[in-house]
Amino acid sequence: MTNATAPSPEQVRLIDGKAIAAQLVEQTRQEVEEIAAAHGAAPGLAVVLVGSDPASEVYVGRKIAQCRKAGIRSVEHRLPADTDEGALLALIDEMNADPAIDGILIQLPLPKGIDASLVLDRILPGKDVDGFHPVNVGRLSSGTGGLVPCTPLGIMMLLDTVIADYRGLNVVVIGKSNIVGKPVSMLLLEREATVTVTHIETRNLPDIARQADVIVAAAGAPQLVRGYWVKPGAVVIDVGITRITDPDGRTRLVGDCATNELGHAAAVTPVPGGVGPMTIACLLSNTVRAARMARDA
Ligand code: GUN
């Protein structure tokens, strides 16, 4: 447990999420073309933003821009923060019934006063490109198909670039969220990794992390994972993204890991440019999957 020879960031082997995501977007664009040629219309994605959370505005803008790149038709619904829950449910019913809409994404978090689980449960499971509907959650945990949440899917694709066989690997997931921690644990279990899910109440987290062949850091805690938490040769996936202010007043984005201390890791995802672009690319590929399922039905 020493920091005496803290490596420079240049020594850290980075997994280029931006490049891998660009490949997936291109592959998705080709599939969109095939679907459009065969069925006369490209897949359609509806994105709903309620309120004006600044981070959500950025994410929704990026999702729409990537749809355009892949040739997916996108429909954007921007609703005021005081939108009535009933009106949102009625919009979902309308989109559920619209054959031109293959995927529905409700950007989270929703404003206070709207019951997120009521809203997410209203989306037809076949159009639930976020994979948050209980039917899709159940399918994921029983390993029986369904639409899988985008960030965990993207994490697996990044890991697949450096890991061929997960059987018996020790994976420590930091964070037990429904969006990342729990679903990625299910995907890793499917590959027969030994998965430890940790959270805010976990004791001796650095000691547990140090046992890991793979760490998935999804705590939303800036630079939580330090160099001495990581065993030499481990692979580290950094899901966090937080804007911090340095002592000189400048701001920058950091992840859940102190990346510049991870020169001894086998590979690390950068922030930004790691998991984030994969999440959006997987949203596009989920939309194509949903479109295929609808057309084959
Ligand atoms: N907010 C943060 N991450 C996500 C996500 O993956 N999907 C949606 N809909 N909202 C989010």
C-alpha cells in the first residue's frame, strides 16, 4: 500500500470507449439501413425529458444527436417540471400504441412528485430500451433475454475488449443502483464471474476491492477508488462522472477512480470518453433490437 511511485497518467492503459462506441454506432447505422430497406421505415426512438435538469439536458441532446448519426428517427418530448403524472402516463400510452415508435426513453431523474416506478412500469416491455421495466429486470436476472440496461451493456462490451473468459474472475462492483450496479452484476454472473456487490454500508471496501480482477466503480463518488485499492493487473471500469472544482477555481470532469494512480492496472476506462459514449451507443443498438422484435412479432 504505497503511493511512492505514483505513475503518470500517460502510463495508464486506457480503454477507448469513444472509438468502440463509434464502431457500434456505425454497425447500428448499417442495421438501421437494412430495416428501413426491408420495412419502408427506419426504427424510431421517443425521448422524454421532464423538467430542465442541466445534466439531463446534455444527455438527451447527445442521445438525439447520435440517433441522427445512426439514421434512427427520434421524437423528442420536453415537458415542464410541473407536468402532471397522469399526463405523462397518457403520453406513454400514446407512444405504446404508435407503431412508428420502437423505443421509449424517459430520462431520469424525474421531478419530485412523479412516481418513477409507476411511469417506467407503464412502458411496454418490448419498447423499454432502457431495460428498466420489471419484466426486463426479471428476464435479466433469470438470464432469459429481454432488453438490457444500456450502461451495463456498454460496460460488458468494454470489458470484452480485454477479457476473453470471465469464469471464476473476482469482480467487485462498487454501487448497487438499479441502473448500473445490480444489472451489471447479473451480466457478470451470466459469464460465471464471482461477483461481489458493495455499497455505501460496505465495510473494508479498499480490502475487498484489492481482491478484484475487475473493478466496476459506479458509486458516483469522485475519485473514491485510489491506487492502493487496485491489485496490479486488474481491469478497472469507471462509471462515475462528476464535475469538480480545483483549488485554482477551474472545473473538470472526474470519475469514481483516481485514474492517475492506476498505472499498475491492466486497463482503465477514461472519464470522459469511456463508459459514457457506450451508454448512448447501446441505446441505439437496443432501439434496433426493439424494432427487430416488433417487426418479427
Ligand atoms: N439517467 C441516468 N442514466 C440514465 C439512463 O441510463 N437512462 C435514463 N433513462 N435516464 C438516466
